[in-house]
Amino acid sequence: MSVGVPDSVALLLFFVFWYVGNMYYNQYNTLALGAAGGKYGGLTMTVSTMQLGVCTVYALLLWIVRLNPIKLFGLQLPEKMALPNVSRSDLAAMLPVGFCSAAAHSAGVFCLGADPLFGQIVKAGEPVMSAIVNTVFYGKAPSKAKMFCLLFIVGGVMFASLKKGADGAYQLKFDERALLFGMIGNSFAAFKGSENKKLMTKEGIKDRIGGVANQFALTEVLAFLISLPVMYAVEGSKWSEFCSLVKTSRDLQIGLAVSGMSFYIYNELATMTIKATGAVTSSVANTAKRVIVMVYMAAVTGKVLTEEQKIGAAVAISFVLVYSVIDDVVKKVFPPAKKKD
């Protein structure tokens, strides 16, 4: 049993800091990328990898002190965090999850670095790529009700990509880089979810990993190690330039440190809150988070959402919420007929 404030109060605080952490991640991710030359500076993959490096250092510190302070955000005492007792075969089994986590994170950094506001709208369309991935690769197609919702999610993102010209006619106007990497990130996030479910069916692996905190820490460490060779392959020629920037740019130093730490913390808090609540609560919370982050980033960056982006985002994000709960609603409204003896 947790020591400190009641679990209900702690849960509310976990929600609050999940949102705050996500807001800080987006703000300082933008700061770090800007200090590294922006979306065309040629250091986006390096920034992404170094963020995972910060996560890895933090995970190693947790294992050294054998204590996880995450519950302090809920005004509860930290819990012990034992070293995972995993074998080489367990780590090998975790590689697909680590790879997908690395790819989803890096693509997300490219997406949000290209356009932090439109990128959020594209990332909200994750259920679309999840449906495609699960249908094609795992043989798990969404229900007809969910497929209906997907039409509105796609429609919302498409409408957000439009801009009215001086003649009153609509034309496509969006950041192609944000759209492309947003879709790639959404795809790998879907693969990660499915691969993680497969991983947890392996006999005894849950006990050997030793809990959600260890599972998340191991995933981030693997993601960092997988990202390193990719970083050197695509941006290795600019490593000396990056090192010079880190030594001289205060914005890059702070941006990397805060974005890396906030990424780790808000994801761990999100995992804890989703585990402690039902599908409806977590879906509403995720939907509210998207809206809050978009408004916050608009204020931070000074960019204003167009009317088309506001309407498109509202439609897409609303139907992401509906998509999450529609099957449960349908079952209640139209309960399956009982079989006759």
C-alpha cells in the first residue's frame, strides 16, 4: 500500500503532472531543435537520440539507488526499484519493442520539429495507422463502428491541411515533413503497442522484468542503443558541430536535459494513470491532453492556428475519443443476443 496522501488524490496529481510533463517536453523539444539549427539544421536525429540518452542515464540512476521517485509527484513516498532479472533471450525478445519505441520517438521529434502545432494534429490521428497496422500485420481489424470513426479522424486531419486563398478557394497548405514523419511515428507507435502485447505473453517475463517501471526503463535504454548507430549513419559527419553547440549553447543544454527528463517522466506517469483508470477515463484524459498541449504550444511559439486547423483538430481529436469508447457503447446500446438452448 502506498504511503502518503490517499490514492485518489495521488491519481489526480499524476494526471496533472502527466499534462505538465507533456507540455514541458513539447516546449523544450522545440527549444533544443531551434538551438541545433531547426528542422533543416541536420541535427534532428542527434537531438532525438540524446533525449533518449538522458532517459537512459536517468534509468541507470534509478537502478543504482534502487528507488523510483515517480510517486513523489502524487505526494506519496518513493517505491523500491529492484534490478530486472532478465536473460539474454529476454532482451532479445524486447528488441522489437525497443526498435519501435526508438523509431516512434525519432519520427515524433522530426514531426514536431517541423511544425509543433500541425504535428500535434497529425499525431492525434494515431488510431488510423493503428487500424492499418493491426489489420495488415496482426490480423486484428477494427469493428465497423471504429472504421466509421476513422473516416472523421482522417477527414479532420485533411481539413486541417487546407487553407483558404484570397479568392475564397481552398488549397492544400501544410508542412509535408510534419505529415510524413507524423504518420511514420504513428505507425511505429502502433507496432510498439502490438509487439508489447506479444512480449507480455512470453512465459515468466513479467516477473523477470519486475514491474512497469523496469519495463519502461529497459525499453528506453534499448531505444537509445538502437538509435545510436542510426544517428551516426545519418548525422555522424555533424557530430563535432553538435558537440561544439552543446558546449556553447545554453538553450541546447537546457532543452536536451528538460525534454529528455520530461519525456521519461510524463510517459511513466501516463502509464501509471492509464493502468489505474478505465478506458473511458484514459481516453478523455488523452483527448484533453492533446487540446491543452496545442493551446500551450500556440502560446509558447507565438503561432496561431488557422480556422481550418481549429475545426480539423476539433473533429479529429473528438473522434479519436469516440473511437476509443465506441465498441463499449455499442455493446451497451445493442447487447448481443443470448444464445438459445
